[in-house]
Amino acid sequence: MVNTLQNKKFLDEIQYARAFAMLAVLCVHCTSTGLGSSPHESFMFSIYNFFNVLGSLGVPTFIFLSGFIFFYSYYDKTLNAKLLKRFYVNRFTTILLPYLIFSLLYWVIKGYLYGMGDWQSESKRIVYLLATGKAHTHLYFVFITVQFYVLFPVLLYIFQKFKFVRKYAIIHGILLQFLWVYLNSKYFQVEMKGSICFSYMMFYFIGAFFGIYYQQILEWTKDLKKSIACICSIFFGYGLSLCFYVGIIYLAKTKEFYLSNKWYELGWTMHGLFAGLVIFIIAHYAEIKFSIKVKRFFMGMGAASFGIYLIHPVVLMITRGILDSGTPIVFHSWQVISFLLSLFGSWAVVRFFYNYIPYSWVLFGKDSLKK
């Protein structure tokens, strides 16, 4: 670990967690074809469904990590114009600018593949796509993150000012998220609620809590007599929530049984909640137990995770266009190959730009391996 500009320890564990979350995102996107093409009664459908649902932990975990990083880095800083300027300039250059460029890139790619309308309609459409994170299916995450950037000064002020809020941040996050779910279902009826930051407030607040009290939590976990029961409960809760969520999604997709939307909302929420905590714990275990080579591998992946996230759909499009479906064995093998190519192909592109192309942050954000 080394010092950052904010005089805080740079946590290698966060890079591991980013890498794990990125693998989960790839699970979702690389299993979609297999899931949609496999007969519901087949064994492989169950396998694809499992990994597709398992991978849904990716975005909630990234939101959790964002909350952690923001409050770990800024909670003990004086909230003033200088801090906010540094915060927003950094986020614009390393997050928002790549988002805008890749949104335009996906708009051009889709226009080439499916055609475009007249210039007037397309100009309005691109503004809408940029403003909603809909240029491609995965960009909604960046759109959510930008919303949290807007809220950050207000939330930082509230957390610094009121001990009650930060002390019970986990409870407040849960209440805010479920209040949003209720109000939206009852009154607002926002269709794209998955692109609204309030749908992820629980994960963000838990991350903020861990960022503020990180040292105390770390010391507490070292005393296994005190922490082992809680840690085991988290893993048990994750296993239970995963089984529940996988099960109800399987029954819904096979049209065997339907529940009200509230149960699916609960399943997704609890799975994301426990998954973020489990990944956080595993990342810290990795720092202690993994070999140097394995840690370097996940450090590199975590450092390039934002770039991988942005570009992997392009690699996946190319891969799916090249690979032939063939027999069932060949088809299922290609799904694994597409996962590996999407990961390592995207990673190679990002790392090449980081190492050899000036101003690579414009496309892929900051290379956090360069301290």
C-alpha cells in the first residue's frame, strides 16, 4: 500500500474488488446469448441462468465501492470550493469524458449496423442518449455514477455534520432505497428506475459507512472472537439470497411460476447487498493470502476495470460476429471463449493505450497503477 494525494492509504483491496465485480459484469453479458438460445428444459439453461443472475452483483458492488472510495478519501477533508473543484475536475476528465466519447462511439456503431434517421432526429436522439445513459445497455452504470457525483457535496456535508446520519448510514440507506421503490411504484411510475441513483442508495450508503469507519471495522475484523459470527452470517446471507434470486428468476423465465414485482425487487436487492460485502471481505482475504503473482493479476485487472467496462461490448460484438454456433458442444464452448476474449481482449486494448498512447485517460480514464 502507498500513500495517495489525499494522504490516505491506497488500498490494493479495492482493485481486487473492482476486478471481481468486473468479472461479474462479464458473466451477465457473456451468458445472455446462451441463456436466450438454450431450451428452458435443458441443463445448460439452468447453468446460464445461474451465472447470469450471479453476475448481477456487478453494478451494486461498483456502486458500493464508489461510496466507499468517495468517503474514505474525502470524509475527513474540509468541504470547500477547492475540494469540490478538484473532485469534479478529476471526475470529469477520468469518468465523464470517456463516457461521452464511448456513448458517441456506440451511437455510430449502431447507426452503421442498423441505420440512422435524418440529422435533426438523430441530433435530438444523441442528446437523449447522452442524458440518460442509453447509448448502449451497459452505460447506464456511468449515468448512475454521475448522479452520485451531483449528490456527493450534499451527502458529504450531511455525513460530516450529523453523527446520527453517518452512524446509522446502513439503516438510512436501506430505508431511502425502499422508500424510493415504494414511491415510484405508487406515484412516480418512472420506467427507467434502474437508471436512477435512488435505486442503489443502500449500496452507496453502506459503502460510505465502510469508508468513514474503515479503520475501526478493519481492527474489529481482526478479532475473530468478535467478528467471526458476523462474517459467517454475511456469507450465509449471500448464499441464501443467491439461491432465492436464482430460483425465482428461473421460475419466471421458464414461465412455471410468477411472483409480484416486489419479490424480484427484494431478491435483487438482498443479493446485491450481501454480494458487495462478500466481495469486500474476499478482497481483504486476497491481500493476505494470495500470492504476489495472483495479486498482480487482479491489481492489473482492477486498474483497467473502467476501461474494460466501457469497451468490452465492442469486443463481444466482434467475437459473436466471428464465432460460429455449430453443434451444441461447439456453441457452449464459444460462450466460454467469448467470455475469455471479452476479458483479455478488452484488457489488452486498455493496457496498450495506458502504456503507449498519450492522454489515454481521455478514452479509458486514469490508470490507477501509475501512482
